[in-house]
Amino acid sequence: MNMNPYFEASQNLNKSHPVPVPQSFWELDSNLEPFWNHLQKITDQHFNPMLHPNSSKRRFNKSTSYEFLLRQSFSEVSDVNSIKRNFDKLPQQIQDFVRNMQKRDYPTLIEPNGVCGVGAKQKKEASLLLLAIKTKELNFKNRQAIRQTWGKQGWVAAHRPNSSRGKEGGAFVRRVFLLGKENPEELGVNISELLQQENNLYGDILQWDFRDTFFNLTLKDVLFWRWFSNSCDRTHFVFKGDEDVFVNTPKMITHLKELLKEPKARSTMKDFMVGDVIRGATPNRLSSSKYYIPHSFYKGTYPLYAGGGGVVYSGLLTKRLYNMSKKIHLFPIDDVYVGMCMFQLNASPIHHPAFLTFDFPKKEKGEPCLYHRIMLVHKRSPQQLIKLWADMNNTYTQCKDMPLRS
């Protein structure tokens, strides 16, 4: 009998990779169980077909059953003294997260105009790409810079080597900004009406009635997956990223269209995710860090995951992630949570060096055609986005044949 007290992710092992790859996470040793691990173990046991061979499929075939089960696991945690004893000493964001981590049913305040698949008038083909960008209410400058540069909707021409830019080398693109809600008392102003007017003008705001905090970024993922599953049947790919990234949308379109032409592309799309893959990560135990996760909340290494600054996944995977999220308790770090859902789907993100979530290496800065060789770089201000986009267009002729970083 295998006495290893861990779930094992054997498909994530890569001996050639220079960074140690975690063989396990999600620890199950009952003598050392922190709060999240204990909750998840109870939930996993309910879905284990060996423990419930006759009832699991019948009992949990509806969304309401999943939600009930997640809530029920909280009442079944018999000993959470390790977190209760020190709860008042934890940072406020951890306390707020624990108090609200059971809740996912938040009302939608603002929705985009039209259907997700509609990217232009009289368009018949499906959108290749939906740009889903996490933002906050006050950051109008970021949204406007994205609208004017890499986040334009409609037909977007691709950057194709040895060809002119035309409809034969492009695709339809949609855009949506993902928001929670700020506290008007903390802001000193209520901007709900302004945000509604913004959506009336651009039709690209998706806002829910939950507090927009760093630890609630995971909620944006889950609620976006739900919205996508109900509204975007025909969209091939999703780019999910932050509002302070620069995206080479034409190069990304070219790359995705080439992937769709590959043999067996249809069968591989159900698991497709690409970005800057992070291996061997462990929880940050520094209490002053915004990524701080205390020992009493979670123990173990993190699964393989793609950096949250920007990642691309298929529409098929988006729906599968939503269904899997119904079985996994929310976790404070959004990209780690996506990695947990991927792990349970027995899928792994693909690493691509053209996703630079930690900026360019110093040795590359200043090289000609630098931004033509990437799909994403983090972090850039609204002013930088506008300048970079203009520079990209001005240098297109001389740089269009540059390959992506590899």
C-alpha cells in the first residue's frame, strides 16, 4: 500500500528543467493539517468514487450540489484551533478571506453589451480571442490605454512574416474588463454611475458586487469562468491578464491561428494553457508580503502554474476550469488556484519564453525589434503602453519577420 501522504503530480516532473519541480502538494497528514488542506480533504473524500461508488455521480451532478458540498465541508472541520488561536494576529486580508471564502454567489452589477462571440457588425465567424483584463474601478487610464492599443476590439490584423497585413492574416477579437466593487466610503466618492456610463460607451465592463481586493482576484477568475461558460460558446481562446501588461496582440493571433492548424489540435484544446510557467513555488511566509500565506492556513508546495500577469487558455479549458472550481475551495492567490484546478484536471500549462511576466532580462534590453519578439511583458504604465504601441507600428516593416523568443 502507498503510504505517501500527498497527492502526486507525476506529469509535472521534468528532469531537464533547472528549477526543482514539486512532486507533491495538498498535504493530507491529519496530524499536520492546516485549515485549507483540511477543508479540501473533506471535499475530495466526497468525490472519491472508491468511497462513494454508488452515490457520488448521482448526488453531485448539479451546481447546487457542489456548492452545498463546499459549504458542508466547513461544518465538518472538527478542529480548526490552529487558525482560531492566532486569527486576530493574522493580517487583515487573511482574516477577511477566511470569513468570506465560502461565498461565491455575488450579483452581477454591470455586464458587457451584446454576446461574447460578437466582435464586429455582420460577423459570422467565431471570435478567435477574448481579452479578459483584471482592473479596478478607479483605473480608467489603464482601461483607456488598453482600448487604444493592444486591446482593440473587432478585426485585428496579425503580424505575419513575408505577408502584408490584411484580413487574410487576422482574426476577430473581443474585450472585457473584470471588476469587483470598491467601498465608496473608503474612496470618498461613488463612481458607479461613471462606470455604467463607461460601459454604455464601450460595452466592455463586467462587474460583480464583491469587494475588489488582492485576495479576491480568485473570485474574478471563478465568476469570469461562469460568465464565459454561459455567454461565449464560440470563442476559441481567452487571454486573462492584468491591466499593467503590454500584449503583442498581432503576434499572439498569429501564434494561436498556427496552433489551430496543427494535427490533432481539436483534441488538445481541452487542456490548452500557455504562459510563463512557474515550478517549485512554495507559500510566502513573510507576514509583510501581500502574498503571505500562514502555516495555519496552508501547508505544502504549490502545483505547477502559469504566472497571473498574463496567460492564454482555450475556450474549452475555460469551461472545464469552471466545472472543476466547484470542487475546490477558493485560495487567496489567484494564479496558484488556477494551477490547483489544472492539477485536478490532470492538465499542465505550457511554458513559452515569449511571456515575460518578470520583464526582459537585462542583457536583452535595448535590442532592436525587442517588442516584436514577445507576446506579453509585465509591467507597463498607461503612458508606456501608448508609446510602445506607436513604436510597434512604426517599426513593423523592419521587424515583422522577427520570430518569437525561444
